[in-house]
Amino acid sequence: MWCHCRMVYLPMSYLYGKRFVGPITPTVLALRKELFTVPYHEIDWNEARNLCAKEDLYYPHPLIQDVLWATLDKVVEPLLMHWPGKKLREKALRNAIKHIHYEDENTRYLCIGPVNKVLNMLCCWVEDPNSEAFKLHIPRINDYLWIAEDGMKVQGYNGSQLWDTAFAVQAIISTNLVEEYGATLKKAHKYIKDSQVLEDCPGNLDFWYRHISKGAWPFSTADHGWPISDCTSEGLKASLLLSKLSSAIVGEPIETKRLYDSVNVIFSLQNADGGFATYELMRSYPWLEVLNPAETFGDIVIDYPCVECTSASIQALTSFKKLYPGHWQEDVDHCIKRAVKFIEKIQELDGSWYGSWGVCFTYGTWFGVKGLVAAGMNYSNSSSIRKACEFLLSKQRPSGGWGESYLSCQKKVYSNLEGDRSHVVNTAWAMLALIDAGQVRINCCCSTLKVTLSLEREFSINSCDY
């Protein structure tokens, strides 16, 4: 199961198994009145189990879930409330809380995300409201809070610090303005070095269902610590670029052994089909989606390989190979070759790639092209790249830019922005892909550059809105 699902269902199972009910305070009563459309005591929970608002129903659950959940509630649950089932549940609860504490301790009480952060904290309070574990949770709440124009909110992660820093470093270095931004690069270099995970999680990783993490980079901070394939790749790419610059400007380079550890993590995350998922290997089968109860999300039960993570891994390994040509050369070449085959295999018939982590076909196609180009392909020698360029050009708006709606992610069909508008981000991704590919329609790039500059001025004034 994908770690984000696993880490949310874990504390949910503990709270359910404990049959925990908190004190019914005036605040709880007020929330019940606010959240539900009928009086709380009149709710038919058996009926409510399978209800979902049509606005949220992105992934309707299959009939087998109705049968399964009803059976668990009516047949299995009564058995677990009495001996010997009760003993089995108590043992399972002890094991569950061990895994909860393991997650807390290895993320310095941040947890992988805000949902299991709140649930894990509640589990610690249920276990012992005076425990050290519960107290250590409290100060890390602030990592998720931020003040927006309409009040306080909880963000979906504790930040994107490493991800943003790695890309910012690559962008600055690509401008040849290293000396002008030397102080910025030096601070960023220190952050990248400080953010690398230096040790695996303790104990038997198989028992705790964890992947190796020594040498990886997380999405956000070292405290968070969960290893991610593309974050590791971007951290490695940035570190390699910085290592080629004067230490007087950007600081001392990262130790070579730590680069080797990073490459080792990338190797370890390649799946049998050659692709890379996010945090872990694809440990199970897609048919498990029939058990996905999260009707607002689809394809979340396992960690699926995607074009972005696979492309980033290729780019990182080719960058590493250039600076360390004699280190693990056969393994590096073999890994890249398998990853390229995966990217080519999952390309859509129209030449695009579906982007899992951005909007959407423009984003995925940019990564697809970059990965193939990093492996030595170009517009002239790769039919996949030619098809990708034709796809992008077919979506160019009359203004010269590109504008893709978030609806592409939901419908899995390319959708233009309302009003046929161009958007600076989509335009930049498409333009980067065409340039990297060596696509030679100069007039296209000239018109696109003009619209990008125009959109950039607009973007600096107005908020980003898909």
C-alpha cells in the first residue's frame, strides 16, 4: 500500500479499534450541529456509510465495498468484541501503536503529512494524555499552519523547501549569473547538504515496511526524512552542479560518499518495469484499487511509477555519470536504459505523457522529453520525442502560448483553460520541452517567447490561477 494511505489508515484503525470517544463538550455539540444537515442523533450510520456528496464523488466505490464493509460491521466486528477475538484485537492495537510511534520518532513528530499528523497525535493522547510522545507532537503543529488572506489554514505538507531550493539552484546556474548570486547559491548549497538524509530508519526495515533512506533527499526538510525518488534526483543534480563551481563562491562541495549514497537510493527505487514511483517500490497490484474507500481520490492504494519520477532519475544519473564516469558505470547505464524503455512504453498515442504531479499533459510531456533527451535522444533520432513535440504544437493557442486546465487531471483528456487563455507556467513547460528536444520551428519559439514575457508581467501582478 502507498505510504500516504498506509500512514493514514494506521491511526484510523487504532482509534476505531479502541472505540475511542472523547468528552462531549459544548464545542463538540456545536460542531455536530454545523457539520451535519440533520440532528446528530437521527443519523442512520449504516446508510451514511456508503453516501458521498456528488461534488466529491471522483472515484465511486464498487459494490464489493458495500458488501465488505457491511460484513465487517455485522459479522466480524461482534466477534472481535468478545473472547478470543478481543485478545486478537488487543494484540493488533499494541502493534499498531508501535508503528505509530515509529513514524512519529522518525519524522521528529512531523509525520508524513498533516492528516496522519493529527491522527497520530490523537492516538498518543488516547494512549496516555500525559505521555512524552503527545507532548512532542504539540510544537510541530506549527509546521503545518499558515495564515492566508481569509484566515488560518493547514497546508498539505510541511513545505516544499528542498524541492524548490534544488530547482532554484539549477535555474540560477543555467543563467551564468553565478557570481552575481553567489551568496544565494551558498545558502542554498548549505540547505541542500543539511537536508540530505544521512541514515536509514532504525531497526528491521522490512518489519516496519520502510525503504532505505540513507543518501536520499525529502520533499521538504531533513526532519521529515521520507525518501522520494524525484526529490533525491533533483537534490543530486543540484549538488553535482554546485560541485563544479568555485568553493569560494558556493561553499565546500558535498562529500563524494554522500553522492554515492544518493545514487544507491535511486537504484533501489527502480521497479521491475523500469519506472520509478515516489517513496517506495510498487509493492502490490493495481486490482487493490477495488478496496480504495477514498471516493475523492483515485489510484492511490499503491505507489504507481510515473513519468516525472522516472525522468528525474534518468537526468540525475546521466549528470552523475558525466562527473563520475568510472563509478558503477554498468549499473548506471542499465538503470537508464530500463527507465528510457518505461518512458517510451507509457507514452500516450497522441504523443503526450500524463502528468501525475502537475497540470497535466503539458507537465508530463515536459518531463518525458527531458528524460529522453538526458539519455541522448533528440528530435532527429527519437520518434517518441517527435510525437511529443507534435502534441505540444497541436495544443498551442493562437496567442502563441499554452494554457491547460486542471480538468485534464480529472478527465485524463487534455482540456484548455476556460476562455482559451494561455498560462505562463504551461507556456514555460511547453517551451522548455521544445527547446530541449531540438525542435526547429523558430517562429514558434519566437512567438512563444513574446507571450511568455507578456504572461510573466501579468503573473507578477495577479495570482496563479488554473
